[in-house]
Amino acid sequence: MMPLSMVKEGEPNVIQKVGGKDETRRFLENLGFVAGGTVTVVSQTGGNIIVNIKDSRIAIGKDMANKIMVS
């Protein structure tokens, strides 16, 4: 298991756990980051990571990506 921020671009990964405070977890879950879901990193620019999740493209900060554990 590793944080989403460490994942190579283009590889689909399965979300294992979403960490952080309750409000952070709820925010990420509303975006589609739920355990068992598949997420693919599209690109990393500066401090932001662009991912494909549930047919949507979402940009999140590196600090948020560190709270999402994938394998």
C-alpha cells in the first residue's frame, strides 16, 4: 500500500483507504475516492495531481493525495 502521490502515471490503482479528518474524508468520498474504487493518475504538475476516477478528471493537491492509500 502507498499514497496516491507516489503512483506512476497511467497505472490504474485500487483505493484501499482514505485517511484524514472526517471532513476531509467526506470531501474525498464525495469526489468518488472510496475504498475499492479504481483511480488512475493522469499527470502530476507542481503540487497538483490530476486523476481519472469514475469517468471524471479531478485535480487534487499533493497533501490530499497523501491521504489516499492505493495498491
